[in-house]
Amino acid sequence: MAESPVRSEGAAREGDRSGTASVPMVEVWPNLVFIELVAMVLVTAGLVAFSLVVEAPLEGMADPGYTPAVAKAPWYFVGLQELLVYFDPWIAGVMVPGIIIVGLMAIPYLDRNPAGTGRYAFRQRPLAWIAFLSGMALWFGLIAIGEFARGPHWAWYWPGESWDVQKPAQPPSWDLPLGWGIAAVGSYLAAGLALPAVLFPAFRRQLGTVRYLLAMSLLLGLFSIPLKILLRLVFGIHYVVATDWFNI
Amino acid sequence: MSGIGERIRNGQLWKSIFRVGIPSDRRSRLQVILHNFFLHLHPTRVARSGLKMTYTFCLGGISAFLFILLTITGVFLMFYYVPEVGRAYSDMKDIGFVVPFGRVMRALHRWAAHGMVITVILHMLRVALTGSYKPPREFNWVIGVSLLVLTLLLSFTGYLLPWDQLAFWAITVGTNMAAAVPVAGHDGPFHEVAGVAVDNDVRYALLGGIEVGPNALIRFYVLHCVALPLIAVVLMGVHFWRVRKDGGISRPL
Ligand code: HEM
């Protein structure tokens, strides 16, 4: 093969300005291969030790006739299950995960800031860091609530609290009047889309209108979830907009 | 001692398998990577900055390694497990109490699966925080997101197989979400328009029935042991290949 060992892995496309010539390079053998070997040995040893001590769970045989006190999805989906408290099933279980997947895939096409690539540089890309870390915190926050603070009928039970205490599945709550609800959602979206453009015009110009609107919509969607949860848990607002077709 | 090693490494057998001897100088160190199928997944040289533990934390590599561990332990479990409602659960009991090393192999498979979900998520976090999805690596990030979804689906389909209460109800809850798909699920908005009911919606297609039963078990088994791993292997191959073709691990410009 005509592959020259030194230059073959160089910049594949124009966008990559990190040509191989200027950076200090080292051979993969033995430098990287050795690190990989050590990592494999450590991971294997740790997992074997853990597996010898902690058994994989196995409960009684599946019985469609006997519903357990609370059925929880595997932990990585418990966050979505917790969302069912606050949103219609088709929003919590279909739309939100769908938007998360498409939104994640869209990140490289929306975040065009070239600064701070190739290292952990919060200062150069604060928005990207805050957006990504907020999403992760939300995901794992919801998982923690669903795993540790939900009991029978998905009611709130503090960790350690007895599940024998009867609780109403949902504390009393009320819907905003339709007009108020639409006004609230409308002003949230309008303010969220307009304010950053007014306050940081350079930012909007750098992104371009389409990218800006898409990125801001995704961010507004992300932040609307904790907002809705707060409205419910703190103010007892069940739905901000309640209609016959959908509720948010 | 070294004389014997030398003779083995220069012998016909060794050379027929490994194609080059143990690398001693710079040139042969590059060659050993190029001339070995498995090592060829790597570039021959990497930027020194990419080797720093505190950059990648080895998370992508560990994810890939956990996938290999899961394949090995999974094949072992397949020898003893039959995906049939009347048998699956007792097979799990046998694996735990009768099969030699069965208990530890099952625990390894279980914990490695949880571990892989965690390392893949952390790997995504590392890539995001270092901005490693910037051009020319955008599409490898997209492939990565697909790999994350596949990892979750692999774990989810495996969750049903023990056929215990935990498995049954977790999958019941999880697959009920499919009923909420607009139009195509029997609980989703506008399902009446399309004439969608409990026995012809997407949940029905997923489970092969109106509830989690024998058909769901065989479907999840085949997805878990054949279909999803095959897709994952192909995507991982493309993922690694793209890391190389995009110029190796990202580094400061
Ligand atoms: C089965 C799951 C996955 C495996 C086995 C895997 C494996 C790897 C490996 C071995 C690397 C080399 C560098 C490193 O170790 O960090 C890498 C790089 C990369 N991965 Fe993944 N990955 C997976 C999932 C993901 C996900 C979920 C994403 C993002 C959503 C992603 C995006 C990337 C990108 C953009 C790179 C290039 C990073 C750079 O150049 O610095 N991968 N992956």
C-alpha cells in the first residue's frame, strides 16, 4: 500500500488545520498500545473483583398476574419515566427522546465556534459547556429522583422512607387558564429567542439566523423541562397549557 | 534465554503469523501497526497530547473493550440459555447455581453492560467538553450518537432475557412508551385517524403481541444477540476508521 507511515493520517479535510507537521508525534507502538494494555488489565481486574463480590440481581419468575408495588424502567430510562409525571406520554416518551437524539446529532452543525478545540477550555466556549452540562445534570437529576425518590404509584418517597405509608399519587394541582397559559408559553419563547439576539448581536450574526433559531429552540426546550418541573413541584401547576389534544 | 526467543521470532512459524518481528527500531515500530490487522485500527503515530490520560481518560477505548468483554461473556451465557418462557428463568437459576463459573460470568456480563452505558456517556461528555466534534469530525459525532442509542438498546433488550419480575415489569413499562407514539401507537394522539388499535400498533410490532410474552422474548433475544451487536460492530468499525481519517484524536489547533 502506498501509505507513508508518517503523513498518511494527516489532515483529511480542509477544516482540520492541525497538520501533522507542527505537532509533536509519537509512535503508537509501544506508547499507545501499552496504555491500552494497562487499561484493559485494570478494567478486567476491577470488573472480575466486583463480579465475584456482587451478584447479578435475579428476582422471582416473571408473573404477569402480579404487579409489583412500583415498576421502574432500567436506570438509564428512569429519567424519561420520571418525565411522565409532568408531561403527556407521547411528549415524555416519544417527542423528548426523539428531540434529544436529533438535537445531539445536530450539535456539530450548530456550534461553529472554533475556539478551545482539543482541550478542556470552559473560558473559550462557556455556552457549549453550560448547555451540555445542563443537559447531563437534568438527565441524571431525573434519574436520581426516579430511582431514589419514587415509590408505589410513583408517589414521592424520600430515600429510606417507608413505602407502607399511603400517599396520593399526585398532590393536588391546578391548570393555568388557557389564555394565561398560551401567553406564558408565548412570552417564554419570544423572550428566549429575541433577548440573546438583542443582547449579543455579534453572537447571532456569527451563527446566522437559521442556526441561531435552531440552537435557541433546542436550548429553550432543554430549559423548559426543569422549569415545568419547578412549576409543578413548587406551585402545584399541573399544566401550563391544557387542551383536549395536548397538555404542556 | 534471549537466544531462544530470537530464534522463535525469526522462525517460519512466528513470521507466518505476525508478519514482522518484535519491533526494535523506529521503522519497525511503525511497521508493526501497519502489518497487524488489529493494530491497524490505530494510526502509526499519534500526537503526544492525545496520549495524555487526562485528555481522553481512555473512555472510548474502554467502551470498545467492554463491548468485547460483553461478547465473550455473552457467548458463554448463550450456551446455557434458551429464550423460551417456560425455560428462560430456570436457565438463569442453573447459570447461577449449577453451571461452572456461571454466576461470575453472568455478573460480569451484567456489570460490564452497566459499565459500558456509563463509559459511553462519559466518552460523549469528554468529546463534547473538548469540542472534538468540530470539523472535520462532525459526522463521527453523529455516528457516536447512533452508537449511544445502540448501546442503550442493547442493554434494554438484554434486560428482558432473565424473565424475572424485574425484567418483565421494566420492559412492560419501557415498551408501553411505544404505545404513545402519535398516530402509530394505540395510546398516542390521533391513533383513531389511522385506525390504529392495541393489536396493530408499533408496540404490537415490537412485542409480537399485545403484552410482553413468548414472542417478545424471542424478539428481544434475537435483537440482543444478533441484530444489534452486528449493527454496533459495523458502526464501531466506521467510528474508529473515521477517527483516523479525520486526522487522529483532536488536539489544540
Ligand atoms: C459504543 C460506543 C463508542 C465507542 C466504542 C467509541 C470509541 C471511540 C474511541 C476508541 C475513540 C478514540 C478516542 C477516545 O478514546 O476518546 C473515539 C473517538 C470519538 N468518539 Fe467515540 N465511541 C463510542 C461512542 C461515541 C459517542 C456516544 C460519541 C458522541 C456522541 C462519540 C464521538 C466520538 C468522537 C467525535 C470522537 C473523535 C474524538 C477526537 O478526535 O478527539 N463516540 N470513540
